[in-house]
Amino acid sequence: MKKYIHYLTIAIISILFTGCTENDDEFFATESVTATNKIEVSASGNVLNVTCNFDRLLNHGSDFPLDLFLTSTSRKFFFNYSMQKRNTSGNWENYIPDNITASEGDNLLGSYISGIQELDALDTTYEYDTDITLNPGQYRVVIEPRIVSIGSQDAVTVIINTTTVGAVNNTLEFTVN
Amino acid sequence: MKRISCLLGLFLSISTFAQSNESTVTDTITSPIFSKKNEIKVDVLNLIGNGRLGISYERFLNKDFSVGISGLTFNKSSKKDGFLKDDTRTMIEYQVIPYVRYAMSKSATNLYYLEAFSNINGGQYKELKTLNNGVADYVIVTKKEYNDIALGAAIGYKLYFKESFVIDLTVGIGKNLFNSDSPSTVSRLGLNLGYRF
């Protein structure tokens, strides 16, 4: 009996390792392009406005624009940003807004905000426009200037490396009175 | 591939354990096993794990050396269908593996061996291709064919029972030499059940 357990152990381990060796050679279907100034932030009164709009046919310095939808087959892209608020001790602490309204696109809230751009009805522009209403205080918003297609498993994931208008080094500090 | 190294270590310990515990009365230099010079085997590991059919023939030249050839072909249809969507870059569709083996132990009924092999292999690989529809570029995933030849080494363990039937476990690795689009390495991993005659 011990002998058969011994053989069975060898067989099971071998089958497990066969699966591992078959997956060593990985392929990531990713196309990265650069297009500046696709994210914009501005603070006015007690409202922080964040927008991100870009054409489906994205000009990225090549002879022809890149068709984002044909490449990614995705109607949604996203980028992440986070907010911090200065506490009474003068230190920055993570801040999750509770009054956030998207007039275009959508938001996913966690420890950071995922701003989701959605392709419009004419299939021409990916759009995102969000207002965040804030209580008085000092705030800081930090943008990750990387826009990525969502749900491109069956096609090519597109990554747009961009810059942020209205923020220095992708960070905007402002005060709400 | 680091896992193969781990497996090699594990396998060596298992082999040593088996070697010290399974001597039988037939384990002598006069065993009738030595008079049988041919062996055919089916690779049950690749059949179950990868849906590949693998058949081997081995010819024993003397007590120390043998030569053989293995052929593996076919993939699971599910793997072929999902190839463009999964995260693997290459898919091996056939392998022809001529090899030479040297028996490390002189036992007739259980032994481990060293193997040098070449691996003639081919299949498909994926790459990104940029197309243009007259208005804009777009990028798609395409697949192409490749063929290559690898050289490598393996170790293995054989256990005979009833003087004719054999379990043969082989673990090794080879490096493809000529085609940059082929997998850089090919594993030599098989659990064969066979018959010696």
C-alpha cells in the first residue's frame, strides 16, 4: 500500500508541475501610447472638478490616430486618483469623499477613486466629468496619469500615458473656505 | 522554470528512497529484463495534463546505454480555441525527441538514468500586429507558426514489474537554439507507462 501511495504522490506532483512549466512563457497583449493633457482638475469654491475626455481616434504622434475601440473592444477606460485632507495636527490623511457626482462616466470609490470614462452614444469620444463637493479644509488630489482600457481580455489592453492639466506633477493642493 | 529545479531535487530524493527500499530477487545482473532489448511507452502525464499524445520507443544497446525517440502531438481543443485569449505566448503543437540514456545504477528492476536529448518542436506563437483601415490604426493579436530545435538534458527513474512492464518518470529541460519566436526553453517532463520486449 505504501508503495502505491509513493507512486501516486509522484504522479500528482508531476501533473501539477506540468501545468506550471506550460505557463512560463507569458504574453501580455498591451499597446501603450502617449497623449498629453487628457486629464484636467480644477477647484472652484467648494467643488473639485475632474474631467477626462479623449477621442476614440486618439492622436498620439503617429501618422494615423489609434482607434481605441477597435483595438481594445472596450467602451470604458479608467484612471485612478486619490484625495487627502490636512487634519488638525497639520498632517495629510487619506480622504474619501462622500459627495461625488458624475455627469459623464462613472466612479468607483475605495481607498482611491477610479474615474471611468465611457464611450458616448455616437462612438466618438470617451467622456468623464465629475464634481466633488467638499467641506471647508485643506485638500490635496493626486492623479495617476495612466488611462487603461477595461475588460480587454479578448483583445488588446490599451494604456494611455498622459499628463494632467491644472496640477503640478499631477498633484493639486487647494483650500476650501 | 525554477519549479523544474525544485522538482529535480524532490525527484532525486524520491528516487533515492525507492532505490533503497525496493530490491527484489530479480534485481541482479542476470535478470531476464536485460535480455529484452526494446521498449514502447505511452506518456500518461502529458495525456492527462496537456491532452497530448506521447509515444516513445527505446532500444537498449547494452546494460549502460540506450537510445530512443519520443513523439508528442496534439493539444486539448480547449487550449487551441482559447490560445488567442489566454496569457501564454506560445503553444507547442508537436515535439520529436531523439535521446540517449545512461543508466546510473546497475539494478535491473529499478534505476535512475541521465539523458541527453534534442527536441524538434513546432507550434504557434502570438504577436501584436498593427493594421490600418484608411482612417486609423488598430492593433490586434495574431498567431503565427514556428519551428525550432532544442538541446537539453534530463534525469529519470524507471521501475519494472513483472519483468516487462515499466513506469518511467523523466524530468529535464532544453533550450531552443534557432528561432527567437519559439519558446526559449522546452520542458522534458513525462510519466510513461510501457512494455519491454
